[in-house]
Amino acid sequence: MRDTRIAPIALLLLSLGLFGGCASQCDCIAVLGPAGLTPATVGATGQGQGTVVTWGGVIASMRNQQDATEIEVIAYRLDDCGKPATSGPGLGRFIARHSGFLEPTDHRIGRRVSATGRIGQARAGRIGEAPYCFAVLDGAVVHLWPDETTGGETGWMPVPRPWISIGVGSGGYRGVGGGIGIGF
């Protein structure tokens, strides 16, 4: 004789697993463009003009202009969610050119950012006294990543988020129990 109580439990666990997978991806962004096309290669060779890409890194400077905002970014490789992984080597610098005004206090130096835009013509500039050729992302859509520190010297602090807890257990002989908890 088949035990039909297992099928509903298996269906519940599968459904919750799928929903949990979707919930963990909500902080991710789509990464576009060829992986080998970095700001350093674009700045040095000028290749890739017109290609839509997603690059990210750490803000080095920001300039609000009359009709646009330019953010100079030190580029790093992006993780699976499109967030800059600053533990690796830098990939050059680029200028994300966003149409309109961006708040300087939100887009401050050192903040992690990802930007998606169309590669424009490289631009000559300077980093301190050294000449540098910047890759440019025109029409950039800018994504700020949450701060990972609270400031000062307290170190890394987790960002509070809603969570779901799932439990399945045995209530003894022939007993099966389960539960779902949601916290904030």
C-alpha cells in the first residue's frame, strides 16, 4: 500500500524551494555584454563602440553637469548578481554618463555601483597628473549597491531583510509535522 501523505509534503517543499530561490535573486541585476570587453581594453583599443554592456566598480569621482551626470568608476569584475567584487584586480576605469541629475550624497566616493549603457567614444583625461584614456558608457542606467558598513569603525553590518523559515519533522510514530515562519 502506498503512503499518500508524502506527496503533499514533497509538493510543499518543492514550491517553497522555488519561491525561496526567487526571493534570493531580488537583489540581482542583469549583466549584459561580452565578459572580455573591459573598460581597460575599450580605453586602450577603442573597440566595442555601440555595444551595450554592464560594468561596475567603486565611484572615484562624480560631476553633475547641466543635462547629465558623469560618474568616474574604478572597474572590478561583477559577481553572479552583477555586484562589483572589489577583492580582485581592477579592470580599468570608465565614465558612466547618466542623463539627468544624480544626488552627490548618494553617489559618493567609495560607493559600489553597477551601470548598464552603450559604449561610446573613449575620452582622454587624467588621473592625478597621469594621462588616461577612459571608456565611456553613454545613457547609463546606474544601480547603487547598499552600503555594507554603518560608518565609523564598527565593520560590516548585515542588512536587515525579511526571512522565511521552513521546518519539517516527525511528531513521533506515524506523525509528520511542518511549519512555515515569516520574520522581519
